Amino acid sequence: MRLENKVAIITGGANGMGAEEARMFAREGAKVVVADRQDEDGESVVSQIAEAGGTGVYVNADVTSESDWQRLVDQTVSQFGRLDILVNNAGISSSAYSDPMDLDGWNHIMGVNATGVYLGTRASIPTMIEAGGGSIVNISSIMGFVGGEGGHPAYHASKGAVRIFTKATAVKYGPQGIRANSVHPGFMPPMTTATPQQSVRNEHIRLTPLRRTGEVHEVAAGVLFLASDEASFITATELVIDGGFISR
């Protein structure tokens, strides 16, 4: 098993990519802490993990809260004895606020997508260092590389911040055995399925050289690789899983 004896926290683990990451990590031997604010869905993911013979727990946590982060890390260590992997997966989309000049929208999106990653990293690193090292995987986006006409610009700014913060983390904490990498998904569900206009979905496909949208398991597989010891000499890099979108 690729993550045998590893302990992982996955934020935003109740649905979508986070849920698939949690299930995949557990199948590969990790003890998984699913963190989210959607209790019913989070507990469902943990039940699925248990039914498949894995180990997981659900913790209600707000990634913008310093105290929630400390409680999350403390509970993980108390229950499983260590922390090896952090996947900062939680985030909100660019369509959460229709007005691109909405300051509350800017603050909220930046708070969840960027500050949440910082707080999680800050809370987790001391415990990882005590364990002899660890792997941090931050979920950014193709929109961390490019601008766009739709949605709130804070989404692009936040995902760009995650990309560069990941590199800064890797450089600063590499000597202590911490690896940090970012993953940049392209168009895929639930974003594509939540888009009401078929014309918009068709445009996503047209802009993707592979001429299809992605699947969450394709992202989860990349996250699994970066989290595992197979990527032991990979840090400060960007794994783009986008069907070729940013090559255009």
C-alpha cells in the first residue's frame, strides 16, 4: 500500500475531489481525517471508508478559524499519534459572488482559498517536523495561472497565492523534511455540472485539447502520488491536471 502507516488530514473532504481523495488515501493504507463543515456528507464519506475496510474519522472544522485548525491537528495526533500528510483541498468557486467588485466576496474567497491554506500549513508543520517530515499538497487551479472574464477575480488571486505560497513553504521547510506541492485541476465536476448553460460546458470542452472535462479520480490520483513516498524528491512543483488547457 502506498500510504501504509501514514496519517492524513484532507480538508473539504465531504464532497467532490476531497471525498475521492479521502477514499483513495484510505484504500492505500492511510488513516484519514476528513475535515469539512458538511456533517452529513462528511460522515457518509467516513462510513464508505469503513465499509471498504479503511480507517477514517470526520471532524467539523472551518478552515478560516485558527482555533479550529489547532483543534483539528490536536485531535488527529491524539487519535492517531502523528500527522504525515496535509491536503488543503477546501475552497469556494469564482461564481460564489456575482459582483466582481464585491469586497465581502473578495475577503471571503481569499479567506477560504488562501488564508485557509496558510492556517492549515502553520498548524500542521510543527507536528510534521516532530514526525520527521511530511507532505503538504495544496489544491490550486488552472486559474492560478491565468485570468478570466467570469466570476470574482478573488478566485484567480487566491489560487495564484496558493501556487506561490506552496513554493515558499517548500523552500522554507525543506531542510526539516517537509515537501510542499500544488495541484492545478482543469474543468471538472462539480464545477462543470453546476454550470446551468450547456453552451458554457461546451466551451470548457472546446478550450481543453483533450476535448473533455476531467474526473475527480484523475485529480485524486495525482494528489496521492505527491503525498506518497514515490514523490520523495519532488517539492515546490506544480502538477497541472487540466487536459492541456493552459498550454493554449
